[in-house]
Amino acid sequence: MKACPLLLVSIALLNLASAGAAQSPETIKAIKKAALDYGEGWYEGDAERMARALHPELAKRMVFTDPTTSKSRLSQQGAMTLVENTRAGGGKNALVEDVSSEVTIFEVYQNVAVVRVDGPQWIDFLQMAKWNGRWVIVNVLWELKPQRNRQ
């Protein structure tokens, strides 16, 4: 079967676009720093570190399913609530030995990024933006890890 010339050109252009989208080491470092300030700041109870990572209009959401009704509901919190919960001790009371988080950057395009943070007890998907010269988290959709996989 012969490859379609248009398809080959499209694939080549896609590859060129991806290659041209390489990010500077400074950008990658800044994105990871914000993601780690968020993830590790929670477990350290470091409100300043958490606040530094968040856009003031952050929306953090999680879907909960009621086991008795099987109905879903959306739990959410904003930046101020998250910072205050961190200040109140946040994850410091969690029974985890290692508070480190693993950061995976899925995509960066100009001033936006999609990032995954694997913490000891949860997985968060972050939408980030470069805001006033620094990378901050704008949206979070997260899920708890199953009990047996938690550290």
C-alpha cells in the first residue's frame, strides 16, 4: 500500500511543529518549581510556597461518587481555601514518609502548560499559565490514589 503524499507532508509538518516547540531549560525548571511548590508545599504545610504556585483565581476540582446513590458530585476549592488549608497544617498530618512529588510535563505551548503531579496520596492534572512573568497553576483536576497504592 502506497502512503498518501498529503499524509506524509502532514506528518512532516507535525514533526517540524513539535521540534520547533522545544522549551528552554529555564521554562521547564520554572514549571516544575511551581508544580513542586504546590505538591510538596501541601505536605510541608508551607502556605507561602503553596500561594506562590497558584493563580489567585485557581479552581481545584475532584469528582466524588456517593457509594449509596452512585451519583457524582463535584468538590471544588479556590486558591485562598487551599492556601489556608495548607497554613492550617495541610498534609503535615498525612501518614507519609516521603513528601516528594513526581512532575511530568505533557505539553507547553507559548504561555500555557499541562502537567501531571504524582504525590504520595493523589494524582493531580494541572493547567498552568505564565502569568505576569511566572508560571502558576490556574486549574487542577485531581484524584486520590487507591488506598493500597498510597505510600
